[in-house]
Amino acid sequence: MTQRRAVLAAAGGAVALVCVAVAGPDVASAHGLVGRQDLPIPRWLFAWAAAVVLIVSFVGLAVLWPRPRLEDPPPGRRLLRLPAEPLEVLGGVVGVAAFAGVVYAGLAGTQTATANLAPTTIYVIFWVGIPVASALFGDVFRLLNPWRAVARAVAWVARRGMGDGLPEPLAYPEWLGRWPAAIGILAFAWVELIYANRDAPDQLAVMALAYAATQLVGMSLFGIELWSRRADAFGVYFGLFARLSPLRWTDGRLELRRPLSGVAALDVVPGTVALLCVMIGTTSFDGFSNGPTWSSLAPHIQSFFASLGLSSEHALEAAFTVGLLGVVGVISACYRLGILGMRTVDPSRSAGELARRFVGSLVPIALAYVVAHYFSLLAYQGQAVAYLASDPLGDGSNLLGTASSTIDYGVITSTGIWYVQVAALVLGHAAGLALAHDRALVLYRRPSEATRSQYWMLAVMVAFTSLGLWLLSAQAQ
Amino acid sequence: MTFAVILVLAHAGHWIVSALYLVPVLVIVAALAVQSRRERRRARRRDEEDAPGP
């Protein structure tokens, strides 16, 4: 197949997939809690306005950003210096204590999900809160990471006991790259969105223990730091968002760096593109799976799996698994389309190389999808931690004196939530455009060539923005 | 067939509003297609001009 045909085929496929998705009525979000909104214009007009903002940003980048600024930024400005080791120990103790508390609550507490600390902590504070905190304050999870803290403590004890007798870690296979992280995030999303017992506190606790044990084995085999950077799904996931932050923690120093420069410095190893597509795709499926389009499709797929002999529950899980993988595939196809379009400007580079070179532009989009999709969950359900921390087992205790607190749904209006979601999507995609433009300036000799190479990336960004707003608009209906 | 058409038209209010979200994407893709076609034509003309005469 010629390159042009490949581009046209990919374009046709992507448009067809989006058409199939759009052909149904609007969808509702799984996690959105939205009341009546008072908007001055129809919601679809926000999508048009967002597209205009992106096009204007694109033109602005072409005119005002003629040289790379992010690839080789000036050194960060030091803001603060703290003793590194005590800080690591303190962070590790806090992380291990929080992990132990959540696991204990899951195993020993009530099995009513809303009254137990474990589900809310895992699905709201951990899964949604830490990405936001990472983007604002840098890699906070690295400091608090409980399995990394345990591994470091064990390594410290072993070094004192055995001295230089400790064996060297095995060489981490280069081809493995970030694939373990991609698979780990996909598995977590499967549990969150598909697994029938996803809210059962005891099962969440067991899965948390199993995950921690797997990480400890991996760290002991391949080394703590390398495993954390490549294979620990949550360490990698939060670490990617932390690269967006203007703040960077390193050896006890807090530095202020140029925004987005952390993403430009991302080492693109195998599995990185897949990881980013999984991150965006799973969030998209969360919205899509609650809509009527999927609701009308799912029973047919479920019947197919039931005819193969699966029980009704497992057939439904299998159907949703197909849907999850399908949406991840759509997101991957959209990105691939942009890359194939870029090849029309520079056929000398392979699609795989271009996909890896420009993958950083997906990091702010992944964060934008998380913020847009889960903001209301964090704003409202996040408040539940106040009473759950006081009564973690759901047995009526009041450890902190806050067991009687409630969720204040007036903390932000529905209209306010919509504006935050729109702003997150537009800013995220504009940041993605800036990252792609900066990378194009490095790869192509002339700025005009760099700009021309990004036309298709602009189309991808507008498609992702429209998709995000379409998914969100339904929950506000 | 008639029933299907009636069904589609009856739900037009739903899918037309959803389809409006696609408009910006289609506009940009169309603009890209036109641009690519123009560039190909320009390149072909350049090649023809550069080609040695008979």
C-alpha cells in the first residue's frame, strides 16, 4: 500500500469510527456528578470555539516560536534545599503507613464500598488526585511510593548485613521498555471499569498487596530505580504527569524549570506510545461505556460470549473488555493518522520513529482527559475522605472527630465544573501542540517545514478535543 | 426501509447535535486534503518544467 493510500485509509477509518461513536445520542459519564447548567451558548458551540482556539494557537506557534525552546532549556532555578535522605525516609514512612491503612481497612472494615476508606482512597485520591498533584507539584508519588520505600529499606538492611556481597541487578531488557507499565495501567482500568467486584474493599486490598509484591520482586531483580522508572505502572503513570510540572524534585532540591520542558526530555523507550494511548483510551472508554451507543451494542457482544458458554456476568465483562480495547484502538488509530499525515512531509523517517518522537505531545492530553472527566468526582467525592479517614473501617468510630462531616455539593456549581472541563481540554491540547511544534523544530531544518509537518497533528488535536467535549456534554444534559 | 427512514428522522434531534461536534474535524481534514492536492500539483508542474526538452 502506498503512503498516500495508507493515510487516506487511516483517515477514512478514523472518521468512520468517530461517526459511529457520534451517531448515537450523547453519553453520560460514569463518574460525573452534574446538576443543571446555565450556559450562554449550546455545548457543541464550545467544541467549535475550542477548535478555533487550537487553530489560533497553531498559527501563533508558527509565527512566534521559530526556534526550539524546550529541548535544551536553561538549568532550573533552585527554590529550596532539604536533606535528601531524611526527606525520602519521611515520605516513605508516610506512604507505607497510608498503604497499610488502606489495605487494613479493605480487609478488616465493612464491605459496604461507600463506608470503607479503601475504594474512595484508591479510585479518587490515588487514581485522580495524585495525577493532579503531580502536574502541580512534581513527582510526589516517587517520594511516597510505598513499594519503593519498602524495597529501599530492605536494600539498606541487606547492604549493612552483606556489604559488597549483594548480587548486581539483572540487566533490564531494552525491548521491554514501558510495556509493563502500559499493561499495568490497562489492567487497573479494567478493574475500575469492568470487573464485577470492583468496589469490594477486601478484593481491592488483596489486589493492592499482589501489585506491591510484584513490584518488590521486579525491583529486587532489575534494580529499584530502573524498575520504578520503567515498569511500575503507577510510578510511570504519575511520573509522566509530573513532567508537566514546572517544579522538579531532585536530590532534596526543589527546582523551578521551564513548563513542559520535562516532557520534552522524556526518554522514549518501547511501550511509551502504547502507554499514552492506553491512558487516553481508558479514560475515553469510561465516558463512552455509559452512553446509549455502547448500551445498545454491549448486549449483542455479551450474547456472543454467552453463546460460547460464559456466564452472564463474565460475558458482560468480556463484552466490556472488547469495548475497552476498541476505544484504546481508536485513540491509537487517531494518533497514527496524524503520524502518517506527517510522513507526507518527511517520508525519510518511518512512522514508528515519528510516533516515538512526538509521543510527548500526548502527555498533556492524557492529563486534560483525566481532569475533564474526573474533576467533579475529585471535587465532590474527594471530600468523603474527611469522614472516611475518621471512620476508615465503617464501624462507627470517630478517630479524627470528622466522622460526621458530609459532602458539600455547593463547593462548585455545575456550570463551574463545565468551564473547568472545557479549559482543561483546551489547555491540554494547546500544550500538546506546543510540544509537537517544538519537537518538529528540532527535527526539521526550516521552521516552515516544521509547521507544515504539524498540520495533521493539529487535526488530531482538534479531533481529541471534540471527542472529549462530546463525551462530557452528555453528563451535563 | 420507510420505517428506518422515519426512525432516523425521528431521532435527528439527537444525532444532528452529536454530529455538530464532528464539524471542526471535518473542516480541518478537508482543508488538509485540499492543501495536499495543491502541493502535489505544484510539485508535478515543477517536475515538468525541470524535465529536459525533446
